[in-house]
Amino acid sequence: MNKTASSERRAHVFCIANQKGGVGKTTTAINLAAGLAAHKKKVLLVDLDPQGNATMGSGIDKHALQGNLYQVLIGEQSVEQAKVRSESGGYDVLPSNRELSGAEIDLVGMEQRERQLANALVSVAGQYDFILIDCPPTLSLLTLNGLTAAHGVIIPMQCEYFALEGLSDLVNTIKRVHRNINQELKLIGLLRVMFDRRVTLQQQVSAQLESHFGDKVFKSVVPRNVRLAEAPSHGLPGVVYDKSSAGAKAYIAFGDELIKRVKNF
Ligand code: ATP
Ligand code: MG
């Protein structure tokens, strides 16, 4: 390896995934990106969901894009061409809109169909400290592209009764991808979100998680906080919209915890 290559920045690439819908993936992706940016890290947020929520929540109009992730996945544009700056968040976004739903069909006929995102990100991995991938609520070919491109998975979850059951499907998928496609992939950790300590059941599930997964459970806990829910309608990450809110503080603390955790890699 030559000197330039070895001294280059190489991004940690993490998927934010959970096949369950509405569990806080996008909120986590946006606020972690902004939280890491606040810690002076260079971040690219990849919106791998045709809903385009990570794009809109970063203050970027998904209806007025010059390029988007769909064109990158089918090889019509480079990441450089398609990426946009989130001025409010202080990070770059590889944006998406409903056009991306067509990628599922276009990719099927392609060679290395699960590696398109991984291949596309190679050229920019040297420019960032972190690349965060906001996955859709499915275990689809799009999500498989995310898992193939990543070094690790961060799973946001609500401490509800069925949460553990759904988790085993995802953990098995991660194991299968690790075994068959991407040996670098591992579970980075579970993040408890929308947490309400007054609810006994949530405390119980949280304790169960800790006993099953040990230190794979992040110490930071994100409370249910209305400011986080309001922020996307202003095109702002919650950590920017109301810095002093409990939700913002939790995501900043989570960014801190993640930075410390990756130092041990
Ligand atoms: P999908 O599966 O549709 O992609 P998701 O897992 O990305 O959903 P989000 O969109 O982040 O989930 O969150 C679902 C809803 O919950 C949103 O309205 C969001 O604003 C709200 N929400 C997320 N986290 C919190 C929180 N900590 N406190 C209050 N509301 C939250
Ligand atoms: Mg989402």
C-alpha cells in the first residue's frame, strides 16, 4: 500500500436498519448524521428508502433533485454528481425519492446486483469519517445493497412486546449476509428509541435486551420527545431544531458513544 492510500480517511459505513416500520430509523439516521457533524466529523447520509424521508428531513426537496440514488445504483451517475449538501445538518446527502422504488426491478437483471451501492461508495469512502445508510422497512434488494456496502448495523428499536421477535429475523439476516456476501458486516449495536421510562413494560423489555445482548446495547437511550417529531416539517434535524431538547441531547450523546466505540475497531 502506498503512503497516500494508507493515510487516507476511510469511512465507517453503517446501516441504520430494522425491517419494522416506523421504529425511528430515519430519525436516528438524520440526528446521528447531524450529531456526528457537530462533533466535526465528515458525514455522508445515504437515503436508501424511496419514501425519501431522510432527504426531506435533511432540508432537501426530494421533488427537485438533479440526481438521486436511483441513478447511482443503475450506473448513470456517480455519487459525486448526485450528492447534495444538507446546509442545516452540516453533512452531505445522497438523496432519494420514489424513483428509487424502480431500482428493485432494474437491479434484478444486473450482475452483482447486491453490490451496486458498495461499488458506488468506494470512490467517496476516502472523503468521509462516517457513511450512514438509512434503510427502508423491508429486507429487500435495496436493504441487501445497504448491508453489502456496510461494516456494521445499528438497530434502533422500541422496547415493546414484539420487538425481540422481529429482532431475531434481522440478526439472522445480518449473519447470513456476513457468511455469504460481506465478511466485514457486524452488529454494531441496538439503540433504544422513543423510550418512556414510566412504562413498566418498556423497562422490562429494556432489561431483557441488556441481558440478551450485553454491551451490544448502547448506553445512550433516546426518549420519546415531540421536538424530534416536529423537526422534519421544518427541514431540520432535531439536534439543530431544538438543541436543548431531551431528544437532541440524547442523539448528541449517542454520537459521542459511537465515536468512542469505533475507536476500538
Ligand atoms: P419507516 O419504517 O417508515 O422508514 P422509520 O423507522 O424511519 O419509519 P421514523 O420515520 O424515524 O421511523 O419515525 C416514525 C415516526 O416517529 C415519525 O413521525 C417520527 O417523527 C417519530 N419519532 C421518531 N423518533 C421519535 C422520538 N424519539 N420521539 C418522538 N417521536 C419520534
Ligand atoms: Mg424511515
